[in-house]
Amino acid sequence: MRVSARNKLPGVVQDIQSDGLMAKVSLRIGDNHLVALVTAESVAELDLHPGDEVTALIKSTSVMLAKP
């Protein structure tokens, strides 16, 4: 599959929590943790399970940073 998105982060599904129409998919990307909120239908269509290798595609109009 070829996509135009430049922010591609390969990772592994750690956990999936479905609640009605939405699902929270937790990913491990190297030493980092990323959470994606997607539809439960998308989780089913992709047949996602913990341990699956996936790529997070990030398309955003803004990024916020915080410094302690």
C-alpha cells in the first residue's frame, strides 16, 4: 500500500479497548506509547489484535509541545 502521509510510525498493538462505536488502540512505537481512537468497525475490518504489527499514519494541522 502506498500513501502520501509522511509521518509513518511502525509499531505493535499493545491493547484494544472497544466501547460501543469507538475503540482505543494502544501502540508501542520503540520506547514510546501512542494511543489511537478509531471506530470499532475499523478495528474489526483490520482484524486488529494485540501483538499485530501496524503503522500509525499521522496527518494533523497542528502539533502541541509541553516542557516541564
